[in-house]
Amino acid sequence: MRKITLMARIRKGESDYSFQRVITERKNKPTPPMEPENATAYYFRYSENGKQVMKPAGKDFAEAVKQLRAKEIELECAARGVAAPAPTEGRKTVAFAADQFIKNQTALDKAPATVYSYTRAVNQFRESCFKVFMDEITQQDMLDHITWLRKNVPTRAHGQQNGTIRARLQYLTAFFSSAQIKNPLPMRQWPKTEERPVEAYDSEQIQTMLSKATPDEHDLILFYLCTGFRDDEGAHAIYDDINFKAHTVTVRPKPELGFTTKNGKQRVIPVPADLLDRLRERRQRSPEGALIFPNKHGRPDTCLLARVRKAASRAGFKGRVTLHKFRKTFGTRFGEAHGVVNAQKLLGHEDIKTTMKYLAETKITKSDVEALFEDVVGK
């Protein structure tokens, strides 16, 4: 949405005036717009050809507020090179709906990563779509957006582009739903993805990574292996999450760190005694601070994957290294040893079908399952 502000000219004296910004409902304020005292006229302020301009909006407050939305649509159409439509009540522009949707994700206290994903998907759609109103969007617009994504959105070396596109379309379905509109492109027409075998680390691979790891890297690798934590859950884990007597670690929201769990719930995970011994030693080495894996500034470390990859590279590890692969290794081993339902609970999945996707077509041997984590922890 082109930024436009309603300004009131306020009389301060017989020949002295100042300008004041008018707060309106479109800024999601809980109260209706209030008419400023001593206002003599109203103006629209916005940028035009790189310069800030002020255009008259009349002397009537109610009419100026009413015309504000029409002026926004006019500027949006001009920016997109299309003719401004006749005024129509109740229609949402793409830009307005997008701004409202993104603000609502933050208001709903979604996790920062979730807000980022929605914001990125919606803003990319705004960039590629040349329709002004939401109800003008067609199936062809969605197909054109997919073409735009293929040209403009890179995928990870080991990822599938169709998987990335499907994820964007999922976010856009939620966006359309917020505007009471159905996604014009049915799911059956979305790009198809190939089912890849689930990858998990075997014991030999883990031992290779650990062989050249520093004590801190060793702690990090075993922590993810033995807890099945998501990336952010590990980065925000604190020592108070650990119950040394009960041999458990808890995943829970931490508002003080701006962190919430994926579904807002807690889960308690049993961990091996040897890992707890390592964490006790780690605490003795670094007695300050609450975080288990802080960065040098004492904040959650966003480079934990890079630290694991350094250890793997130093050891000559061959293969793909991700933190999420430790989670799948945990799910595979725990599921084989104690059943998929128990693995689902510890992984925090709402749907057991998701857990099933974590079970590797595995190189993990029977002895791996029986030993669970005992073959690597503490070595």
C-alpha cells in the first residue's frame, strides 16, 4: 500500500498554523478517528516522484476520512500502471489486505519464524501480482505467481523448488482465507513434489562428527541428538529447563527471550545420564548466564548449525549436515525403540502422520535401536 497520511491544519493563532497527523481506523486503533480541535482544513501527504507532496482534502473532517481510502487506491493503481476503478464500498485492495494480515500474525503472538514466513510469502505475492483488489485475483494470477517464484526465489542446494512453492501457496491460502476468499488455485493443481527418503544419522556418522569436535561442539551435537529439539528450541534452551534429578529437559515458551514453542505447549523429554553429566560440566565451565548455548553476547546463538558443520568438516564428514536431521534421528531411534505414539509425544507433533515422516528408511541397525543413545553419549 502506498503510504499516505491525513494531515490537519491547526490554527495556533490569528495567522499562525501547524500541521498534525490524524490517527484513523485504518491504523488498527481501537477508537474511531477523532476530529482535531481548531482544524481549519485537511490534506493528504504522500510521496510523488520521490518528493513529498501535500494535496488538499477539503475542510470537512468526515469527508476527508472517507476520501482517504479512495486516495490510497488511486495512488496504488497509478503505481501499478492501471486505471483507478470507480469507488466501490467493501472491496479490499491487495495491499491493504496484506498489511492487515501481516499485522494480525504479530497480534496473534505467532512465533517470529512463523511471522517471517507469512510476511515473506505475502510480500512476494504483492510484488508479483498486478491486480489492485483481492476479488480480482484469478487462477491465472496464481500461475503467474508460481512462474515468478521459479525465477526469483532460490532454493537450497538440497531442497526441492516445488516444495518451496507449495509452502508459499500454503501461506497464501491462509492470507486469502483472512480476506474471506478461497485460494483461486486448487491444491490439486499445485506443483507436485517427489517423496525423498527420510535421512537420519547412523552411529558411524555421529562418531565421525564427534571425533574432532571441541567440548562445546560435542555438547551441542549430543544435546540435539538426545532431545530431538527443533533448531530454535535448542538455541533458547536454558539450564532451568533441565531437571537433573528426574533426568529430563523441558521445552517451554520463554516470553523474556521472545520465544514460543511451535504449538504453544510444553513437552518433557527424558535424557540419558551421560548427557546430563556433560551439561553439569558445561555449567561449571560457564557459570554465568541462563542459556545453555549462548552467543558471545549472551543471547540465543543463531549460528549453531554452522558450529556443528565446522566440527563435521574438521572430521572429514561426508554427507549433508543439518540440525533437523538430528531431530529425525531422535524420532527414528525413539520410534523404533518405544513406538511411534511415544515418539510423537516427545517430538511435539499434533498429527501422527507428521511423526511417520520422521522415521528414516534407516541404516540404523538393531543394536542401534537397542542401545538407543548409549553408543554415542559420553564418548
